[in-house]
Amino acid sequence: MALTRPLISLIFCMAKYVRSHYKVMQKYLFTGLFYFFALIGLNSCGTTGEFNTQRVVMEFEEVHSPETGQVWMDRNLGAEKIAESVDDEDAFGHLFQWGRGADGHQLRDSNTTREISNGRVPLHGDFILTFNAPNDWRIKPKDNLWKGVNGPNNPCPASFRLPTEAEWDRERSAWSSDDLSGAFASPLKLPAAGFRDRNNGVISSAGSFGYYWSGSTADIYARFLELRSDRAIMSDYFRSFGFSVRCIKD
């Protein structure tokens, strides 16, 4: 059975060797899996600990948008392949709560919890349910978590990040139609991956609607691209919802 959250233990003797040891370990990582590393700096050999990478490790290609000049990932974050249709399940990918790293919560079958996080990185990989304002997976919302390639919880591969609202707007203005069909017909081939509800963790609208986070925020909300059969619009919603992520190159 394939592991979705493998844990690798690293043993270090001296702090100056940590970086080189990590580079050695990189060649043993498998694409499509999530790795949680641990590192605790002590003075003796044989020390182990945990370090959360926060980024998705996966295979993908770059796709160039001729109208905007932007370079994007060719598939959703966590998707197995490029979408062949708007309802291609293998191309749906993960559903992230806004501002949260790739800690396992984004898996479509991850467990749920009602425990709101009091920090930037929850001590678990469960999808956090919310029922009251501000409906954030954090006790106190923080706007910089997905801001730019250096955002603390940026889940995208190296040199990629969440697109801004303005970048989504420029992209969809070049589509053949401002709706789900236009989104799929574009170089991005965006599928209708649905969303995960903040109240119960149930996935809805898969194959019918698409919801794609941006890195932009608005008060207690986050901005996202909504794709339906009759429209494609930017809107905002609570950050504890699980939406798709399509990364753009910085």
C-alpha cells in the first residue's frame, strides 16, 4: 500500500552538515508524496526531530500563456496529470485551506477536526472545520501566509507561488469565453475540481464547478476564481474552505 504521509528520520552529528545531508536525502524522495522531516539541534550525535517541508512534491511541466506571457504549472497542485476534460478526476488535485501549507490536510480524503490552530503550522494534517467568524483555520487570520514566492506557507514548488487576483483577471480576459469552458480551453486546462466545505469537510460540485485560490485577501476573506458553466468571476469567501491551487512562476 502506498504511503501518503511518509516520515523520514534523519540523524545528524554536527549542525554544519545538516544542509548537505538534506541534499543527499532529496534524491530518495518520491514524487506525489508528502514528507515530514524533523530536526532538533542538540550537542550530541544521534539526534532526530521533525521539519515540515510545507510544499507539495510532484511531477509537472511548465505551460506558457501566450496572451499574458505568464508561466504556470500545467496541472493543479497535487494532480496526477493534465486535465483531459473538465470532469477528469485524476486532474482534480488537492483542496487547500487558504494560507495553509501542504501538511496533509489538502488530501481529498484527509481526516477532519474542530480544533482551530493557534499557530502558522498546525500539529496535525487534518482538515480544520469552522462554524463561527472569522471562519479561518487559524484563531487569528494572517494575510501574508500565501503572499509571494516567499510566503511562509507557500505550498507551491520552488520558484512558484499562488497567483494574485490581478493575474487571474489578466489570464481569464484572454480566454475564448469567460466561463468554465473557456477556462478548460485555455492553455491552463482548468478542471472543475469542486470544493471542500468548511462545516463538514464534504467535497461538493466536483465535475461541475471549479474554485481556485489566489494569494490575495479581502478583510477576513480570501479572493478566489469561481468557474461555472455560465460565468468565471473573482469572488471572496472564508479561508477555511478547501479550494484548488494552480501555481504561477514568480
